[in-house]
Amino acid sequence: DAGVTQSPTHLIKTRGQQVTLRCSPKSGHDTVSWYQQALGQGPQFIFQYYEEEERQRGNFPDRFSGHQFPNYSSELNVNALLLGDSALYLCASSLWYPRQGNEKLFFGSGTQLSVL
Amino acid sequence: AQKVTQAQTEISVVEKEDVTLDCVYETRDTTYYLFWYKQPPSGELVFLIRRNSFDEQNEISGRYSWNFQKSTSSFNFTITASQVVDSAVYFCALSGSNAGGTSYGKLTFGQGTILTVHP
């Protein structure tokens, strides 16, 4: 049973560039959430996708956008990269309607993005 | 707005000691979920425990136990007889409780507590 997989593992970009991160949810899951984790901080919620639509969004600018595909996989796009976008980007998968007692997120190992 | 505070930035213990990680939260929701996640050096957040706001029964699961007190908005986590493999960053998290996946998909995390267990 494959867990949440993210690619690439590491990425180095320069300011102003654009980046795309990818996530495949755990088998059977239909909902994907993205989080940004700066060094030494807790993860911060970016947005959540279900049925190919953005369902919730955190406090992130429009430079951060996403997409969910019919197979439930997802992409996170960041435009006009800033130095402050350097962070670990975590993808989490879940069920939109879980069984009671099974409300939890499964996380991937993340993509470490460095902006120079 | 929701907020989670983990007052302990770092904790260092010797193997076999018991260790308690503190978590205090703020929310206006009447029902909500509380979580503890562990983040080893690999980066992946590993789910440990989950609690509904309407269930204040405290439980023990193996070496893990938790103390949920709604009156003080605290959700503390205890590892009994700590082991070196328990060394990691531990996060307390909070989500609201609405219909569907929005109920627990958006987590608010604390700053994390770095636990180091020495042999």
C-alpha cells in the first residue's frame, strides 16, 4: 500500500523563477492538502483540493496555485519565487468522507525547495 | 482564529525516562479535533494520536498516553520509558469540525518540540 509520494525530493531555483511540485496521495484517498514548513517552524496550511477544486485556502498569496487531477494526484505551483519561499513543502492526503474515528492526514516526506 | 502553543522548544532526556510534551490551544469552534504528529529527520510527519473535542477520555496506547483537558484547553502527550528512536520533532495540531473533509483537512500546527533521547 503506497503512502503519499512527492517529487522531486529537492529543488534549487533562483528568485523570479517558477516551480511545480507534485504529489500522489495514498491509495484510496481523494483529498490532497499542501503545507509549507519553514526551517524551525510548524507546517502552515496552503490549500486543499477535492474533486479537482480548491476547497480551502490558507493565508498565501495568489503566486501559490494548485491543481488536482482526475486520478487525485496534485500539483503545487509557485510563481515569481522569493527567497522567503525556501521551505519544505509537504503534501497530505485524506478522505473527504472518512469513517468515524479515521479523520486524519497522511503526509509525504516533502520537497525541500531552496530559492537562491 | 485558531492557535496552538507548544511552550517547550527543546527537551532532552535519558533513555527510559518518561517525558511529557505540553500543548495549549485556542479555538472558537465548539467541536474540533486535536492531533499529535512526529517528524523524524526524514521529514515525513507521522500521525500518532487524534482526539475529538467531545471525548475527554484519556487513553494509553502502548508507550504513548495523552491528557486532554477542555477546561484548560490543553492536550498533553506523554511517552513512557523513552527510547533513542523517539528522538524527533513533535507537533501538536488542531482542526475545526465542519462537514466533509474540510473538517480536519486544515490543521493549525504548533511550533514543535524537539525531543532528544540520549542513550
